Amino acid sequence: MILDERFATEPCTPVIRRGDENWHDIVRWFVHALVQAEGSGITAAHAKEQRRTSQDASTRRLLGAVPEVGQALKLDPAWALNAIRTIGNHGELYDRHFGPSTLIVIPRGQNRLWTQGRLMYALAMRSRGALKGGALEGGR
């Protein structure tokens, strides 16, 4: 525990300065990608294999086997695959910095997935290539 009080129960995300909508979209969907990867069981160790073999449309979009999401964000189609392979999914990232093998050991609590009764969830990655600014479904 860092502080004794809870400040909010809604999922929070990084703050981005106003006026850079493309960067806002990238950071927002980066967070969703890591959470979606955890929920789908995609880890750093086998993300590349999942991209090659998965028949799940959501997994294929996430990992860039279907390039529209990367194109909508003006990124390489494998942007999420590269991120997951480099730092892991949301759970792997959390455990590495706050988990049981660290000095601070902060239980995930509300930072667990919604499927585990907590708050973390990812918006679906379905591109709308025709949208101005490369935004994805789900709005801002």
C-alpha cells in the first residue's frame, strides 16, 4: 500500500498534454493493448507465436496480423506485438515493478482484470480506417 486512502475506483490512464491527438491515441491504445494481452493470455514469451498461429480475430488485430489498428494509429502493424514482447502484458509489467518478487510488494487489488472482479478492462480494437485522425472505435 502506498497511501491509506483510495482516490478513485474508476480505471485511470496516463495523462497526455492537450493538442497532440495522435500521441493521445497511441498512449491510450497502448494501455488497452497491454490489458487486452493479459486478458487473452498473451505473454512476452509467446506473443510472436500467437500472432503466427491464432485464429482469434481480436488477437490477430492486437498483434498486427491484421494491420488496420496500427494503420489507424499511424504505427507499424506490429506495434502492440513489439510492446508486449519487450515489456510483457499488463500483469507481467505490474508484477515486475510491484509484485511478489519486488522490494515493495503491492497487491494488485483493483488493478486486476474485470474478469477477476476488479477494474481493468480493454476497449475492443476495431479500426475505422476512414475516421479522421486515425482514432479507433470507443471514442475519446
